[in-house]
Amino acid sequence: MRGDTTAAVERVAGWLRSDGAAYPCAGALVLALRGHLGLTQESFADDLGVPLGRVEALENGCVPIGALPRRVDEQLLSLSDLDLLAICDLEQQWRSGEPALG
């Protein structure tokens, strides 16, 4: 069974994908992290040391997982029930057109 965070990220990624996001899984990961930290976009931008517009781009799925800020990568490890490999696999499946695995 998937952890609650993984399932939530997958759902949000699906919504972002249906809205046309280029990198929906990355956007969903950033949204989950900000929610976990309980930060506003402004305070999250300050925490990451990036402009507010960059946070908006990250959350909208405009940035690939491999280009997320290092601080995001580090903080994602605090999400104990997140299966990051499953999220990366989902992104790869969507990009390659492979059917999703159950």
C-alpha cells in the first residue's frame, strides 16, 4: 500500500498533468513539500532563496525533477511516507507513454 503522501502526490500530479503541466510530478512534489512544511509561497521562496515567481513555476510543474533546487531535494527526505522512486517512475511512464503500473 502506498503512503498517504505518495498517493496525494500522485493525485495532484494527475491534476497538474490534466492542466497541461510539463512536469506534473515535480510540481506535485514541491506542493506536497510546501504543505508539509506549512509555509506560504512567500516564506517558501525565502527558505529556498529563490524569487516568488520561481516557486510558482516549480509548483505549476514547469521544472523537471532533476532541476529542482537542491534545498527541495534535501527537504523531500523529510516526507517519511513518500515513495520518491514511485513518483519518478510515474513521471517516466507519462513521458514515455507507457501504461501506468497498478
